[in-house]
Amino acid sequence: DRTGVGTLSTFGRQMRFDLRTTFPLLTTKRTFWRGVVEELLWFVRGDTNAKHLSDKGVKIWDANGSREFLDKRGLVHREEGDLGPVYGFQWRHFGAKYVDMHTDYKGQGVDQLAECIKKIKEDPTDRRILLSAWNPADLSQMALPPCHMFCQFYVANGELSCLMYQRSCDMGLGV
């Protein structure tokens, strides 16, 4: 119980959603759609600066980029707002050496997102269309390790499927 608030847990549950007929939004709260989209675009850009989201009114990463939180994680050298090699960095620069949120990583590491898109278009039967945010070598540098950490894409009969593995979530906030 890392957070000290009590935890109920289950292991290996699977949920299926047909995006042709529904959107998998499971939450008890109103959804801040613009924030959801901004965070996804932030991931896609490979950004690791929480202030870029905060400046757009998306505050979900503010606490994890705070001086207090970073210091508690042992990231005392890290500038406030620098979340380290989290989601987008792993998607766009997997394997690159992380320096800080200001460094230009263009051409460094593996651009997994671009590779997935290319394979879906050019070799859709490839069983290695994978996207991973979990990089054990970088976990100690991340403000938080990834929750939704792994995706595999599968194309059959002209339809795209995605299997997403999430190691942890807060069901009350939404999955």
C-alpha cells in the first residue's frame, strides 16, 4: 500500500471494448476531455515537462513534478516539472540516455510509435507490433513508473485490435 490509503487489488482481469459501438470510459467523475486529449498529445510528442500540460490547464502531473515529490523519489538534481523518461519519452526515444526535459532527443533511441504505425500500414500481419513504456533501465529516473505500460496491435480481416496491459489503476478515478 504505497499511498497509505488502503488498497483493494485483483490480478489478471480482462475487459473488452468494441470502439465501433462504445467508448471505454469507466469513471465516477466528470471527464475533462480536453485534458485527456492534451495528455495524449503530450505523450505522442515525447514530452516529459509537466509544466507544458499545466500551462494548458491540465494539472494531473503537477504533484508528481513538484519539488517535494521529486526529492522524495531521490531525484533531487531534477528541475521541478521534469518527470524524467516517462511515457512519451519511452514511446518516441526508447533506449536513449535521458538527460533532462530540455534536451532535444531527435533521432535518439527507438521511435516505437512511428515503428508501430509503419508496421500497421506496411506489414499488418506482423506479430511484433508492440509499444512499451516499461523500461527497467529507466524506472529509477521516472517520477512515476508507467501504469498503462504495454500495447500490442493486431490486424485481422482489415480490423485493428489493441491489447493494452495496465499494471495499476485507480478505478475511482477512471480506467
